[in-house]
Amino acid sequence: MYLAQLKARAVQRLGHSGVILGADTVSLAGGEILGKPADREIARQMLGKLSGTTHQVLTGWCLLRTMDGLALTGVEQTEITMRHWTDSQIRSYLDSGEWQGKCGAYGLRLPIDPFVTGMTGSASNVIGLPLERLAEVWREFPSLGVNV
């Protein structure tokens, strides 16, 4: 949530007004936070940590109303179970470049992901923005005096 708030406030400082959305997504595997990998080797290590496990994807979000600084924030969690990846599958995935810019070095493929065997929660959260939760919060804005 903290990074999401920082992002929203940075946009506000650029002079934008209205309602600003900031978000940041990480994976949590075995108690370790996995952000975006800096290089291929780190991506390989991350994919190895996710292989054959259940892990969480967490997206912190912030809706910032610029007229008075009201910030609505939250964290959405989705649990993902992945099947075991062979070394060959990891190399092939790394060669594809799909790991770049993805927290945990993995991007969910929809509608059916060949490596995911189970998911509890929002698929859009895994992609990076919990659309269902944000739609709920957006509907609350009129009661908070926000014109939408």
C-alpha cells in the first residue's frame, strides 16, 4: 500500500487532479517477497522458488482524491498453486522474455495457464490490478462526496 500511495502522490505532484490510482504488486513465496527480477538469473531463481508451490500475489492500491487528499487504500491477495517446472521449461520461459517486468518473474496467462493448477482470488490481481475490488471501492466514492 505504501508504494501505491507514493505512486499516486507522485502523479498528483505532477499537477494532475481528480482521482488518481496507484498500485504495486509483489509475490510472496515461502516468506520471501519477490518483486520484478533485475536480470535473467534472478528470474530463473524466482521461477525455481515458485515451481511446485502455493504462493500469494499481493497488490497494494491507493485511490487518491486530489481536491482534499483523501486516500482510500487496500491490499488484495490471490493465492496461486503452480505445478512443478522442469529446468527445460524454465529455460524456455526465460527465452520467451515473458518474465521481464513481472513480479515473481511470472505473468499469468489467461484464460488457461499451463503452469497454474489452482487459484483462489482475483485473476486480475495477479495481472497487476484487482479490478473487482476497485470497482467496489469506486461505487463507494459518491457517499464520500466524490463526483464520478
